[in-house]
Amino acid sequence: MGLTEVSASASIWTPIFDMSDDKQKESTIIGTVIEALPNTMFRVQTEPGLEVLAYLSGKMRIHRIKVLVGDKVSLEDNPYGGKLRIVKRM
């Protein structure tokens, strides 16, 4: 039947695969901004002691949330590696 199946009790098409697992695999890290760089990039000191490069998430750009040096932020790890994303200012 492909990517969908029909349930016997109701004639509603439901997907076989679940996309919500991808969202749950992202881990959240707490850190402190130590340097502001161009293009809304930041150098962040994480609680385990690592210094990482992070960029501002799209929602924070749309709502014009300011992030300054010294702010505590919540970071999401990208499952593909690379830079981290700042998703929340605490």
C-alpha cells in the first residue's frame, strides 16, 4: 500500500512512519555566551567546559530576541555535527 494504510475501524489514512523521533534525538546543552561574532554567530562556553561556535535560531531572529555577552543560553545539538543552535535565552 505504500507509505499509508487504512485502519479497519475508521476510514482515515494514517502514515506508517513516525517523524517525531527525529525531534527527540536532539540534545539540549546549557552554556554562557563569551563572544559575539558577525552574522548572529556566538562563541559559547558550555557547562562541561567546551568552547563551541553557535548561531541564533530562526525564531529568535524573527522575534528579535537579543543575546548579549554573559547571557545564559540553551543550545540544541545538530544531529549532523557542525555548529550548535541557540534556541532559548535564560
